[in-house]
Amino acid sequence: MRTPHSPRALAAAAALATAALAVGVVAPTVQAAPAAPGRVSPAAVAAPDIPVANVKAHLAQLQQIANANGGNRAHGRSGYKASLDYVKGKLDAAGFTTSVQQFSSSGATGYNLIADWPGGDASRTVMAGAHLDSVTAGPGINDNGSGSAGILETALAVSRAQLKPDKHLRFAWWGAEELGMVGSRYYVNSLATGDRSKISGYLNFDMIGSPNPGYFVYDDDPTLEKVFKDYFATLSIPTEIETEGDGRSDHAPFKSAGIPVGGLFSGADYTKTAAQAQKWGGSMGQEFDACYHASCDTSSNINDSALDHNSDAIAYALWQLAAGGSTPPDPGGSFENTTDLAVPDSPGPAVTSSITVTGRTGNASSALKVGVKAVHTYSGDLVIDLVGPSGRSYRLHNSSSDSTPNIDTTYTVNASSETANGTWKLKLQDKGPQDTGYLDSWKLTF
Ligand code: TRP
Ligand code: ZN
Ligand code: CA
């Protein structure tokens, strides 16, 4: 038998009716949502596989641009600007903020393309870059359509994933590398002193699809080196330290400015040794790229596996370094269902609201937090249970003669025998006639 309502409780109930009405105004939008899945807070997000077919499609476009512009994409030639316009068009359509930086070199205007992915902590910017110019001798598809296309497709994957990285992500396509890293040096020199320190790392990709490939990792900043080595270890592909000319690409100006650098390289005009052919396949005694700086550096001058693995490695590194995508998963992940759920008056059935948890590993903790917000004119009417993915129930709130309205409480549950992933339910039943209410929202914090 329940105690009669005090006048105070009735006044509170009247106030609540107003609150409930206010909620009622927004309810149609909220309730139109299909079985609210719960909001997933940022946790470990696996890097995507970069589709090598997409990378090759960019290379085919760059080849066509060279064909239509006198056979090359060199600084100061029409094929360079056409290449830049192609890359910029893709990035603009994907939601990047792009800017074109002009400079002058050897009597011609050069262009860098900078693409920022909105969001992330700009004081900790992770950059990936590749030179977009070819030599005048040929179309420059391995050197360096390959790096250009690899970072382009990774940028597009960032957009497809609508990645919300902790750090800020910036991509760059450099002009006039073949004239002595002119574009990248111009970029670094034009950074304000205070802005240099905001670049946590620069990753360079110059030649990543060599036809007789090696797997070389720049041996510079240990953290950046390790992230690539870790990736190739997952593929059981042995790597070597890049030794084919340390200052020979666009990472050099960054390194000179004190910015940590890293990168990948599949080899240029050095010769593959017998030991290297043994571990990587291909031809010993032959150059990694016999068409280096030659007219035959066309879309046939690409090893698809090298292009594929290196492109995937770019994505892996950026996800690891910028996205907070490191393992183990974020221990503070929380999942919420904010869809209102009416609890019918007694005697009525129990009702349940669900939260589906994904992306976590192992069991829930012995101190799982369960936040419950319920609007009710007499909280003692409510019996509330948490039901774990196993089906086991955990009592959170018992019926009582507590006449105070509403519940806004975070309960601690020993849920260590439950897997974290799965469907969790909150079960509510009204055990006292007359007063009524609804579940406003609930939340699991792991
Ligand atoms: N940067 C050179 C070019 O574009 C290629 C190259 C030679 C290279 N050795 C390297 C690139 C070492 C990176 C690392 O012609
Ligand atoms: Zn190059
Ligand atoms: Ca009731």
C-alpha cells in the first residue's frame, strides 16, 4: 500500500507536467528516429583498406593529363597545373579546405596544393605530402604520381570515414620537387616560426609503386618509423631503412626546420641486390625503377602490390598518428539512448529501451556506470533493471514509498561477467497506480 501524495509532491508533479510538455514539443523529431542506436564516443577506429583500384584510377588520370599536355607534368608546363586541378577537384568535392600556394622558380610560376581536413587540434598537426611534378622527360607516374595518388586516395578515405581525429590532418602536393624541393622549401620557409612547432610530424611519399619494388622506411623520427614498420610487420613484409639519398625529397626542408619526418619509398635507380630479391621478389641486378626520370615512367611502370601495400600503410599511419585510433580502445567510451519511452501506469507491462554496443573488446567492468534519467510524478512507483547482453538482470531501482518525483541517478553495476559488445536493455515497470512518467534517456559508460 502506498502513502498518499504530499502537497509538495503534487506541486512538483505540476512542474514536471510543464517539463514533460516542453519535451513533448521536440518529441516528434526524437521519436521519429528508428530505435535510437546510441551515440558512439570516439574510440579505436580501424584504418580502412585503401582500394588500390582507386589509386590506379588517379594514375590513369595523371597519365591522360600528361598525354594531353606534351607528355609530361613538369613544373612550368601545362600538365602540372592540370594535375593540380584534378587533385584539387577531388578534395574540394570531399569536403577538404584547399588552398593553392604560388611561388616562382626558374622563371615560371609553381604551385603547392594544401588540403586541410576540418577539425582536430591544429597545434598538433599531422601532415602527409608528395610531389606532384614530373621531370620533363616523361609523365612521372611512379615518380611521383604514385605518392600523389596514394595520399589523395587516403585523404578521400578520411572523408568517406568522416574521421574525427584528435589531431589536425593536412595533406600537401608539392610543386617543383624535381628542381630541388622548391615548393616544399617555399612552404616551410613561409610558415611563421610559431607554426612550425604545430606540425607534429611530416610524412613524405615519393615513389611508392616502383616496378621492381623494395620496401624502404625513412629512418628518422623513431615514432614515425615505427608506425610504418608495425604496419609492414602485420603483412609479414620485411622492410629496410631508406638509404638511397637521405635529403633527396620533400621531407628535407621539414627536417631542416626541426620537424619530425618519416616516409616510404619503393626505390629509384639503385640496383636490387640478390638478398633484396630474395625477400621481396622481383629481379636482382635490376634497378628498382628502370624508368626513373625517363619517358617510360608511364602507368605501366607500376607494381600494383607495392602501390597497394604502401597506400594502406599511409592510411594506417595517419589513423594511428592523428585519429586517436591507437589500441587499446578508449576506456571511457559511452553509449547513450535519448529516445523517450513511456512507462504505462500500473498495472501495466514492463517496457524496455536498448543500447547496442560495438567496437569494444572484452568484458564490461565491475564498475559499469549506468546513468538513468526518468521523469515520473512518483519515483517510488518505478522498478528499473539493467539487462546485460547475456540476458542477466541487474536491479537498479526498487519500488518504494518514495514520493519524490523523477530519477536522475548514475548506478554502478558489477557487469564483469558480461561482454561489453552486444545489446544492453533497460527494463522499467510501474508498480503503483495513478502516477505516471517516462524514460527520458539512459547511458552506459564503460
Ligand atoms: N626525389 C627523387 C626524385 O623525385 C627520388 C628519390 C631518389 C628519392 N632517392 C630517394 C625519394 C630517396 C625519397 C627518398 O627524383
Ligand atoms: Zn620524385
Ligand atoms: Ca503509477
